Amino acid sequence: MAKKRIAKIDTKVQETLAKLEVDMVGVVLLKDIKGTKLAEAALKLLPSSKSIVVLGIEIFSEFLDLTSPERMAGEPNLNDIFTRHIEYLRGRINRAAYDIAFTSHAAGLKALPLPGRGPAVDGRFLEAVISYKDAAAIAGLGSLGMSSLLVTEKYGPRISLTVCLTEAALESTAGEPQKNCRFCNVCVFKCPAKALEIPKKGETYIINRFACRNYIDATGGCSECMRVCPVASPRYE
Ligand code: SF4
Ligand code: SF4
């Protein structure tokens, strides 16, 4: 019987993944998702990449509970405290993404650590050039909810993501697709911008990104869809 060929893993980079100070690490192999939108996006950014490493860090519910989509004129905007928290977390995951890149470089491999703030966006559709949440879902970190956010089993949608593309061959974490959204519709009904709709059959979510963006710009912040989600929420325990 022919022996099953086992792909060679770039050990140093693989070992680095276990040491990163983040809450979630997932790996998608480009060879496993050939021809998909995600693969094309990754290869456009780093044509020789073999792996997409997805990193996630928990957003604290204490900060999320301070947020509100509405406030009186002149009132302090507590959303700003939440924003500072997110900035700090993004610094942490940026550092982890660079740790993967440094180890890749030391092994003679190219890597592209993408910013925790998000990649470049196509302004015509408000669509990111690569979807961190799609990569996270394929990597087995969670599933997309009706809010359009990644919903994880442990942190619900309270997770900040980034991605590092690397030429390193790593162990895939992809498994059975998760189903963490409870389809409770709460995010849809609580969205103050009416940017979310109940998805039609076969769709996961419907979001009007322009309505969401305009609302956030006009009010100085909105995280309602994340705040009200009951999945892994301490508010509902
Ligand atoms: S961030 Fe606010 S406006 Fe945007 S989809 Fe979520 S609840 Fe709606
Ligand atoms: S609020 Fe309900 S419908 Fe929306 S993402 Fe969370 S579980 Fe899904």
C-alpha cells in the first residue's frame, strides 16, 4: 500500500505559534482552499504564501459594557474608553503577527503580518482586501453570525482578529464548520442603523456596510451587535 505523503512542517514557525501571547491561533493552508476568494486574496498580497495564520485576542466585556450607541450632546463618550482598549489589543496581536514574521524570516521564508486594525478596504464596496473573519471561520476558530461578526464558542463575538501570511508550511487547524450563532435575531433588531437584516435561506448574514459605517462616523462609535450577542456573554450568565 502506498504511504500517505506527509507535508513537511516548518518546525521553527510552528513552535512559535504555541508561544504567542494571544487567545486564539488558527491556520489555513492555501493548498486546502485553492480557487476560493480567500486564497486569491492571500496570494495577491503574498504570491508565495503557503499558510494563513489567524490570531485572535479577547475583547473584555467590562469595556464592551461601557459602550452605547446613543448619548446626550456634550455627554462623555464612553465608547472612547472601549476604542482605547481595542487599540491596546490590536497592538498585542500586531506583535504576535510580527513574531511569526520574524521567525519566518529567520528561516529564510517570506511573511506578511497584516495590521490588527484591518487591511486596506475597497471603498466602492467597503470590503476588506482579505477577510480576517472568513479566514478565522475556515481555520476553525468560530462561525459567522447574523451580525456578520465571527462568533466563537469561548468569547462569542468579543474577539479582535489579525492575520499573518507566511511561506511556512504549518499544521492546519481547519475542522468541521462551527455553528455558534443562535439565530436569536437580537443583533438585527438592536442595530440602531438598521444595517442588519434577517438573512435569506442559504445566506449567513446581510449587512449594509455603508449604513453601519455612516452611523459609526456620525455617532462616534457603535458596538451594539457585539454587545447584545448572548453567545459566551457574561451579561447572560
Ligand atoms: S456596529 Fe452598530 S451600526 Fe454597525 S452593524 Fe453593528 S449594531 Fe449595526
Ligand atoms: S445576537 Fe443572536 S443572531 Fe446575532 S450573532 Fe449573536 S447569536 Fe447570532
